[in-house]
Amino acid sequence: MNFDHTKEQLMVRNMVRAFAEKEIKPVAQELDASGEFPWEIIRKMGSLNLMGMTVPQEWSGAGIDDISYMMAIEEIAKVCGSTSVIMAVHNSVCCYPIYKFGTDAQKEQFLRPLAKGQKLGGFALTEPGAGSDAGAVRTSAVLNGDEYVLNGNKIFITSGSEADILVVIVSTDLSKGTKGLSALIVEKGTPGFTYGSIEDKMGVRASATTELVFENCRISKENLLGEEGRGFNLGMATLDASRMGIAAQAVGIAQGALNEAVKYAKEREQFGRPIGKFQAIQWMLAEMATKVSAARFLVHRAAWLKDSGKNFTKESAMAKLYASRIAREVTNDAVQIHGGYGYTKDYAVERFYREAKITEIYEGTSEVQRMVIAREALR
């Protein structure tokens, strides 16, 4: 693995960084406070090809490598966790499975507008009784003629009430457990598809985490993604690929908090000099910087393996496990360096602290990541 980034990768990073600093950072605190979905920003991201980053150009995507994509997520997360998770979910768990498992007709109908940023994507797996245990999915899809009839509900769905196109994991045969799961592409506005509660969350508050309700919702059998009964494998393959994106988000949140802590340590004076002159603060910053760099290397290693066509399941899980943990630790230290001010909403570190925690939960909890890593290590 070459640790030097290519000219193209640096161009992507610098472009996204400039966009994030200009368009997102000035409104990030306001978005967090209001919980308003950042549609204006998302549309601008679409015009910059950030909503179909790894989708090949033949399907209207940017066609870039996964390392560039990880760098882009990090740059967005450095200023706003909400916007970064909207972007990551759209790219990683909606565009990716449709490209990976969809027919050409499905790619033309669904992937192309997603990659152009004309439509927003989502992914629905979690249910009240099916979180880490994906095999416990009870949302049913019964084939009736040329249509599947969906009944059930999904919870904690990122962009759920805003997404135009969702990949939904359902059970087409409840008696078969994981072998009875399938994936369907469901469009917003389909009769029988409505929304329940929108969660009032601790962090990533502008990302619209929603309950989806299906009541005799009829979906064409042409919207079956992949093969019937292969939905569990499709879902797990999708999560393998998407975990590194959440790891990149965690790195970005941690880096954003570190940047704020360094800035504050240079400006805040106590006992007649900046607090950054004190060894206690210096050592905290040193540990924080080391953790962020180590997490970033794990993320880029997983992305490099994926770009190289090699197995990346273990490395993706490792990246998410470690990056999410250090995000929590680094943001905690950033608040500590800010002292009492860090506990107020006047400073971004308070928001970063709240945003960091979710990275240990969604796209597979840290406990699930340990299960995946152990399983791979014991093969």
C-alpha cells in the first residue's frame, strides 16, 4: 500500500474541504439546533458529484476510488456529522447495492438519478425486534401476481422520511429465517408506504431518523434486488462495504474536534500564557492526534483492499470499531480542553461530542464489529 495520495485523490479532498468550510461549517450549529434536513446543501453536493462517488461514470457517477470517497466523507464530517451520514448512507447503502446487485433496468431507473444527486437514497433493515439480529426481520413481502405486498415497519432509518428511493430488507418466507430474506427497491409516495415517528436524537440531529410503515404496500416484482432469499447476503455485503464509510465519519468528527482543541489551546490563556504551553494539555493533544492518525490509516487500508478487489470484511470492521471508539475519546478530551466552555453549545466540540457516540452504534454496533473480527480471525 502506497501511503502517498495521488494527485486526483488530493484534488477530491481539497475540493470537498473547500466546499465543507464554505457551505456547511457556517450553518452546522444551526442545523444541529433546528434539526432541519439540509436539502440545500445536499443539492449542492449532488452538483459536485458527491452523491454517486464510486458509481461508474456509465451510470452517471463520479467513478472515483474508495480512498477518495473516504477522504470526502471525512472532510464533510469534520464540520457536520449530520450531512456526512446522509452522504454516506446515500452512497454506501443505497447506490452501492443497486450497482452491485441490480439489473441494468434497475440501474437505469434508480441508480442513475441517485448518482446524479437528483434523488436521495436510503436503506431499511432495522426493526423493533431486529437490530443486531438481522435474521429476526419480520416485515413481510408476499408475492401476489406481479407484485409483492409489504406489511411491517422499520425504525431508525437515516433519511427515511426524505429519501426518494430505499433498499428495504424484507422476509419473503418467515419460516426460513435469514434464508427467507430478500431486498426490494421501494419508492417514496408508493401507496401503503407511510412514516411513523421521527426520532429526536442526541446527535446528527439534522439527518431525519424515521420509522417506516408498510400497510399492504404493493411493489412490482421487477423491484426485487438480486435473488429472492438472498437478501441477508446482500445486506451483509452492503454493510461490509459501508462500515468503512462510518469509520471515515468517525475520523472526521474526531479530526474536527482535534482542530478545535488545538485552536483553543493556542488562544486560551491561564496563569499568564496559552494553555497549549502546559504539558498536561500538550500530552492530551499528542494522544488525540496519534489516535486520529491511526484510525485514518485503518480506514484507508480497508478502502485500499476494496479498491484492489481483495477481501476487506475484517479490515472494514476493525476500522469502524477503532475509529468510533477514538471519536468518542478524542471528542471527550476536546471538551475537557475547553473546560466549562466546552460544555456549552457556543463551541462546536459540544456537538462533536454528541455526534461521536452514534458511530459506535449504527451500521453495526461495536459489539457486532468484534464478532465479525473474531469470526474472520478464527477462519
